[in-house]
Amino acid sequence: GGDSTIIQIACLDRAALLRQSGEYSCELTKRIKKRLNLELKIARAFYETPMNNDERWDFIEDYLCGLLDLSALTSTSDQAVQQEAE
């Protein structure tokens, strides 16, 4: 269910899950969420930044080659961008 079906979790003991839900933390889902947020910022920068055709192709090439300057996409306070840039 939900908006995203990237990962599914099955639980055989609902009561145990509810007892531990306040303590539950999954690094995998945190990393997936950060990566999705980063990809959204990249897409937003691509579509919302005024560029000519050559600049758009340069953007695509830089993205595909891993050369895109992630620090230029958003403020430095964005943790997802900072972590991906490192």
C-alpha cells in the first residue's frame, strides 16, 4: 500500500510490530527516501532552469557521467544532496 511500492515488508505478528514501532528504524528505507528526494531535485532543476538545447544536453551528459554539480541544485542545508555529493 501507500504511495510508493519500492519496498514491501510482511509481518506475521502485528502486536509485536505495534509494540516496537516507536523504536523501528530502517537504514535501507532512509537511503531510498534520500535518493528519491535527490532525483526529484535533479529533475526539478532540469525542467525548471531556463537552458538552451546545448545546455540541456550538457546537463544530461553530466548527469549520466556522474559529473553533475549537486551543490548547485539546492542549498547546502539539504542533507540528501550533501551525502550524495560526497
